[in-house]
Amino acid sequence: MSQPDTLKPTSDATSLGLAPPPKLAFAMVGLPARGKTFIARKIARYLSWLGHSTRVFNVGSYRRAQLGRQHHSFFDPRNEAYVVARRDVALAALDDMLAYLGGNGDIAIYDATNSTRERRALVRTRCFAQGVEVVFVESICNDQTIVETNIRATKARSPDYEGVPEEDAVRDFRLRIAHYESEYEEVGEDEGPFIKVIDVGRKMTLHRIQGYLPARVVHFLLNLHIQPRSVWLTRHGESTFNVLGRIGGDAPLSDAGRACTHDLARIARGRFGSRVQVWTSTLRRTIETAEILGLPFRSWRALDEIDAGACDGMTYAEIAEEMPHEFEARKADKFRYRYPRGESYQDVIQRLEPVIFELEREREPVIVIGHQAVLRALYAYMMDRPPRECPTISIPLHTIVELEPTAYGCDERRIDLAPAPLDPKRFRQNVG
């Protein structure tokens, strides 16, 4: 009889007689409007999705909470009183970060400009004193078109400029950048490990990057970009196993599943034409769905449904009757429960990592035709939901979940599919 997976995360390795992995801090570096917060949040989302306790500490948020909104003159390095005030705010965020890492936190991202060697030395010294490894992540952007777009798209609409006319906000923010430029120093090789992201990934420079997690973060950052696009998550059309309430298997589509898939094809072609990437699992029901779309598609084994092992092909009522201990174990911890000779949601997340890299890399719209557990895991990543919530995320049959990545999050819209012509009343919108 299989029991729920009871292995603890690697951060609890001491319970197994192993040395715990070191706590890790990624300290952002860069001028304003260079995408530091975008990168910080992306790193945090990725590592949290993998199961690491991760948190971002944004110094700008601390400044607004403690001191309110500030004119550009507050950032002038020649004003000693303001220099002290900014340093105090930065230290408050740093203190909280170290307290978090001294507790249950595994990884932290210190989101600040950290624009001088002196400030970075302070961060490094404080972290090292607590046994925390530091990797600087510097975002450098020399493309003024990108900088200007970022100023107008995000900074001029930030809480710092709420209620301020856009042109006034843009002017003030440009002066803020000029203050930082007057004393900015790039990270040097003598300052320890660093990752430099140049012109939004056009080039990346690494120095002394060692260890599994920093290396995974490098691989992840190599795939990031800021080009807008849509990601559609949709389950295959209803299968004959869905009709019978059986899990797993490799069943074909039902008549109702085929009818709704024609609706999916109509909507997708109307929205994207042929300019869209279609991904499926290797199972018959997703491939049949893609074939009805009539678009080229790519099949991924990583997108196959959660492996139900010895329970494959059974109904949950049959599992409850024939394998009551398994039924109760799954109910007790659905995220970590592993089917006998099968998988858990936790296992699914690990095998989906290459799909996440490709999703981040892709510039064209993507339609992922998948299965409930797999799409729940992908949705959790895109919407920055805790992994343990995966089993309860709603991904119904015959529904398009349209996700549009934004600078700091993801917008969500849902469209219900039906064999009848598309009715605008079936459109629902939510913002994540």
C-alpha cells in the first residue's frame, strides 16, 4: 500500500542527517526603469513554483510605506539628509529579509537599485555574517527606446505618481534616473558572484555562478523577454473516459468533445489565424483535439496527464471501495499524494520545468491543449499561486483560460466552449 509522499523539502535536510543547503539571496542592481522588479518577481515566481520558500523585499515599497511619495530631489545623492533616510529604508528591508532567511525562508530577492559599491558591500557583509550566500543580478539597458517605454508603461503609473499627470510623472522620473546615474557603479568581479542581464536578455554575463539553484536561475533568465503575447490553456475535448468518470487512460474524444473542439477551432482561428504555437501531450485525446484545430502542433511527453499508476482507468468510487487507504491518503494531502507506481502533483511540477522555459521564451501566442492536473500546475506558475493550491484550481472541460503576461503579473480571461456559435455572453474576464 502506497502512502503520501512524506519526504520533506531539501531545506529540511537536517532531519535526514544531512547538512542543510545554504540560504540564498539574489540582490538586484541597476538604474531605475531597467526591469529589476520584473526580473525579481519572475525569479521569485519560478522558485516558489518549484517548492522553495521565496520572497521579494522591494525597497521602494518600504520607502512608500514609511515616508510616502517623494519628489525626484529625494534621490539626489548631494542631499545628506535624504541619503540617510534612503539608507535607513534600505536597511529596514534588509533586516526583514535576513529575519525571513533566519526563519523558514529559503531564498530572498532584495529588490533595490544597489547602485554603488558601498551599498553592495553593506548588503554582502550583512548577509555573509548570517551565513547567507549572495548573487548580484544586475540589469543593464542601453536601449533608450526600451527605457522610455518602461517609464511610460509602468513607472509613470506606479503608486509614486498616483494622480499626477503623465508628462509630469515622466519628467520627474527622468530626473530621478539622472540622480542615480551620477553615482552609478557597475558590479565588479571583486564583488563576488553576479549575473548581468544586458538589454533585456540580448546578452548575459556571468561570474562565479556555482550551485544548482543559481545555475537554474541563469537558465531561466536566458528565456525571459517582455514582448506581449497570449497563452491559452485548455483541456482536451471531453473523452469517453470523462463520460464514464474514469481517470487516466488513453481514450478518444466523445461526440460532445468533438463538437466543442470545433468551437475551439473557430475561436482560435478567428483570434490568431495560423500564427500560433499549439502544444499537446502525447495522449490520444489531446492529439485528436489538435487535429480538429487544423493547425501544426507539437506533442510533449512532459504535458501528459498525471500518472495514476495502479489506479489508471478506475473511477474514484472504485478506488474508495477497492483501495480505501489510498483514497483516504489522497484526500488527506492531494498535492503530495503519489498514486501507487504513479505520480503526485509535486512530481508533475518537476517534469514541467522545460515547458515553463519554453513558455517564457516563446514570442508567438501559445495554445496548450492538456489535462486537468498538468494545466493546474501551469496555471499556478503563470498566476503565481502557491504549488499546494494546484489540486483545487478550477480548470473545467471545454473552457479556454487565456493568460496575458504583464510587467508584474498576468491578466486572465475565460471563454466557455459550446457547439453553438460563439455567444458574447459566454465571455468572462478576471484579472490575476
